[in-house]
Amino acid sequence: FPTYSLGSFYAAQFFAAAEKALPELEDQIRQGHYRPLLQWLRDSLHRHGRIYDPEELCRRVTGEALNFDYFLEYARKKFGAIYAGEAGVHASS
């Protein structure tokens, strides 16, 4: 399943780039307005998908090579609050 993992890593980095380009993105998504994100994806990512390999596409869209820090930040935000209390329990076992 390495392709699922790679897809998640790239997706987190692309989403961070979208948030940077679209400062109101979080509010737009919360309100159900996906058109700005879809347009950004089409312009920045989808139209270049067959032209560049994933590594080059990532550099062009985000300005850097694949960086796992974006996925780690996503995972911390998503799961951090859920497992924060359990971290000490597992560490002492």
C-alpha cells in the first residue's frame, strides 16, 4: 500500500499550498463552497498531471520537494486531541 501513503503525503502538502494561495479556504470549505479549491486544483495541479512526474509537479505547485512535515502536521491536528491523554499511558507501560 505504499501508493496510498504517498498520495496522503502529497495531498497534505498540496492542501497546505492551497491554503497559502487561498487564505479564506478553511471558511469556504466550512460553508460548503468548494469552487475556489476546485479551480485552484485545476489550475495548479490537474492540468499539469500528465506533463510532470510527481516529484517535479510537487516542486512546481508547492515550491519544494515532497516534505513529510506537512503530513505530520495534518496528523497531529487530526489525531492529537484524541490521543493526547493516552500518550503518557503508553509511554509508562
